[in-house]
Amino acid sequence: MKNIKNFFTLPNEVFCLMLTPSELAVLSYLVRCSDDTGICYPSIHTIATACAMSDNTVRKCVRKLEDREIISKSGGFRASKFGKEQNTSFIYELNPSFLQRRFCKSKSCGLFYKEKRSTLKNQCSRVLKILRITALFFAPACFII
């Protein structure tokens, strides 16, 4: 993504991804920080401060963006000069196909229908349980088997 002076570009299709406001804020910040290759390395606390969120919310958003293959995360540890592991900032990389229209459309449609299908199944099972309970409660004693 190209940064021009005090502006950065974000594809219009990002709104088709059905991200939560916090996920959109984190993604926007990562796009803002990324260079021309789509790589950036802000710390979780830096992202949280810039987006006015808690560190845990940022971690959750990054995990969800990773699960949806919008970004990839690597690093986090390095060896110190004494051979011990030290925490460092993660390296975030935007998916190279993020700017393509088909990426946003395929990711949003698949996720949307998957969520709707599971929600519908849960609602149907709840309604069936309620119907069974009410049928047993209101049915005359002679019809209960």
C-alpha cells in the first residue's frame, strides 16, 4: 500500500470483509505502518495505544486477522548476546493479494455463510427443544407415550 505524505490507502473492499470495528482499526493501523512490501513491526502496545484499545483486544484482533489470512505474523523472539531468548516485536505482513477484489469477496462470502449456517443450526435446535418441552407440558395425559 502506498503512503502519500499524511495519508494511506485502504482498499474499498475492506468493508466487504465484515470486520468488527476493532479489527478494522488494527488492520488500518498495520496498513498505515507497512512499507511498500506490506511489512511492518509495531508492538502490541503501540497498536493498542494508537487504536485506543487494550493489549488483549489487539491480540484477539490480530489472531482473527491471521485466521482469515489477511495478515501473517512471525517473529516475537530473538537470541540475546548471552544466548537467552528475548521478546521482540512481531513482524506483520499483509497478504499480497489483499488488494485484489476477489480476495475480499471470497473471504467475506465464505465466512458470512459459515457463521450464518452455524447460527441457524443453533436457533433451530433451540426452537425444537422448546417445542418438545411445550408439547409435553400442554399435551393431555392420554396422548403422552
